[in-house]
Amino acid sequence: MRFLTHWLIDIPEKLSRVFLWLPPLFARIVVGWVFMWSGWEKLHALPQITANFESWGIPFPSILTPFVSGVEFFGGLFLLLGLFTRIAGVPLVVVMIVAIISAKWDQVDSLETLLGFEEVSYMALFGWLAVAGPGPISLDYLLQKLQAKTDDGVLAPSVSTT
């Protein structure tokens, strides 16, 4: 059993560590790009999107349409850049929950149907990014490294005491 564990779990785990930077980067690029452009298109078609929100029974559509469009655009942009990733992921999860409940809930006849919605896949990625973070190829990571250097006094400005 130890032999199998070593060859089928331990070795692949060690080899995959080389690529730990890739999954969060790829996830951010994919969902960031999709939602940045989705939000952009909605911001440029607010009357049509507001009418859709009204037909789905979403309250206060004239307020929520530009709000949701902005969340999608700026949330997608932030994810793409890896900036404020954990914060950006949370409202995007909420937007996906509302999208499922308001526009697709009448189509849900089983768990299989629910989990097959692309909104659920997006929600899973947003949730993972909100918890796991953006990875080392991101502005969040860069800002944290710069802050750590500043805290260590490496980049801190010199103060004259004379």
C-alpha cells in the first residue's frame, strides 16, 4: 500500500507543485475576461437589460441593472488583473446566485440540472478564488510582497533625526 501511495499520490503531488501558479491564473483569466466583457455589454445596453430584470421579477431593476453590470465589469477586470481578488469574488458569487434564482430556477428539476448551469460553474470558480486567492502571478501578490519589504524597512524612506 505504501508503494502505491508513494507512486500514485506523493510523486504526482511533488511534480504538480511546479505548476501551482497556473490554475489560479488560468481561472482568473477565463472568468475575468468573460465577466469584464459581459458587464461592459450590459452597461452599454442598460434599457434592454433593465427590461430583462423587470421580466424576471428582480426588484428595483433601474437601480440593480447598472449595479450588477458594474459588479460584473469591475469584478471581471479585478479578477483579470489579480487585484482585490478575494473581495471581487464574493459579489460575483452573489450575482450568480441571483441569476440562477431569478432567471433559471423554473428550469431546475433535479440536482443534475442545477449543477449543469454555467452560473454554478462560475460560482464555484469565484468562490475558489475568493478563498484560495489569485496566486503568485497577480497584482495582489505583488502588492503584498512590496508591503512586506516596506514593513521590513527595505523600501521604507529614511527619516532624518537631525
